[in-house]
Amino acid sequence: MFRESPPVAGRVRKPLGGAEAGFRGRIDSIDAAGGSSGLAPEELERRLIELGFVEGAAVEILHEGIIGHDPIAVRVDNSTVALRRREAMSILVI
């Protein structure tokens, strides 16, 4: 479901949108260029950063929607937000 990137310090980067409930990791980067959210890549990146999706932040997928496992509830450091999986595909985690 997700594309894997080369290992970063022995770990594999993957899109947050491809992870399942219970996943815990850290944000490595945001790559909104290839997304299909309907927003311009710059706008999507700006919105994600405003929500707290910044490099090094701890993330955990708390819950998935019933239909199609979308949207997902994500804890970012001490905040909880809901995201569509297609937007979460722009967030690369390790």
C-alpha cells in the first residue's frame, strides 16, 4: 500500500497514510509534491505544518474510520487530529 524509501539510519521511511492503527513513529519529512489531495502541494504542506506535523514530532495512529479505514485519528506530540489518508500520504515517517 505504501512505497518504501531507502533506509534512514537503519530504518525505512514510509508514508503515514499507509500505516495501520497502532503505528508509532517520528516524522521524517513532508513530501506533498506527489499527493492527490486536491490542494496545491505548497498549501497542503503549509496546513500540515500548522497542525503540528513537523520533522521529529512523535506520531501515533489512534483510530481508523469504519469505511475504507478513512479518515484516521493521529496523535501528533500532545495533539489529536483527523486526516484523510490521501493527505497523510505526504507525511513520511520512520
